[in-house]
Amino acid sequence: MIKSAVVLLPGLNRDRDMIAALTKISGKAPVTAWQTDTDIPDVDLIVIPGGFSYGDYLRCGAIAARMPVMRAVAEKAAKGVTVMGVCNGFQILLETGLLPGALMRNASLKFVCREVKLEIANANTTFTRAYRPGQVIRCPVAHHDGNYFADPETLARIEGNGQVVFRYAEGTNPNGSLNDIAGVMNEAGNVLGLMPHPENLIEAAHGGSDGRALFEGVLGIAA
């Protein structure tokens, strides 16, 4: 059985949602790692949930990226452990340097909280193997700084490498992200960051289950 861990940081408010999703889908509660932890137990998956770590001071994720636990995450990622960051977790992974690009203020300069459509831009990944290529799914978003940006050279590289995993589809881009990018992974394919919240659409009580396949794929329990 795949073992998972959820990183806890002051200000994150989606940790319980993520823990609930991982527990419900895998049947086993994840371990947790606190900001001052210098080591993370041997696990197969590390998730950094959403929220407003350290009040989003300086830049979103900038303080969190300098915490001891994120050095431990980086060490695990370098060894091939699968890492996923959602919303603020995506921002933290960018600030840590584990993913390319940056996330700026939404083009509207307003906090956006609504449902969007996502296209599976690359179905040949650990994270999306339970989806079909080009499949369009529903997913909620809730962020103020989700406008993905990268310089032209970086953008061309990640597009060419298939590192763009999710795109906003059907005109639902909520933040102005370049190329409608909603989620990217590293070159090695074991670190993913995405702005939408798949953990909040995994069962009928949520109004749908389009996000469930992401967890089933990454947990290795896809049908």
C-alpha cells in the first residue's frame, strides 16, 4: 500500500480536506510533517495542501519555502519520491525551486472562488494516468495569485517536454495564466503543482467526483 504524508504549515487551511481525501481513497490516513521537521518518514507520496501559509506575506509561499520541512521535501523529491502541491502548495513548490515558473496576482486582481474546466494536457504521468488524453473535467479553484508565468525560453521548454499537465479549458481560465496553464510538473515527472483543488471534488457529497481519478492514479489504485 502506498504511504503518504501531508505537510502542515501555519496558515494552511486545506490540510484537513487533503487528509480526508487521501484517507477516503487509500483507506489509510497519511502521516503529517510539521514546519520544523527536518526529516519525513519513508513514504511514496508527499502532498503540500492549499491555504495561506504564513499569511502570504512577502510572496505567496516565500516564507514556507524556507522552512526546514521544505528542505526535507526537496531531499525526498531528489530521490524520486512523488510530490504534489495544490494551490498554496503549488506556490510553495515554485518558491522552493522544485518547479519552473512563477505565480502572479490574478489578472483581475481579485480573489477567485468558483468551478473551472480542466483539460488533461498530458495523460502519460503518474498524476493523470487514470484520465484520458484531452479529457475535460470539472474542478474548483480558490486563489488570488494563480496567474502562471514563465519567460519565453522556459515556457517553450516545459511545453516541449510535456511538463504542462493541466490547462484551463472552455474559456474558464480564472487568472490569466499563460497558455491556460493550470498545473505543471518537473522534468523528472515526480513533482506536480496545480492551482485547482481536486481534493474538493472526489465524491457525490461534493457535487461530483472528477478529482478522484487524480488521487487514484497517484496512489496506484486506479480501476
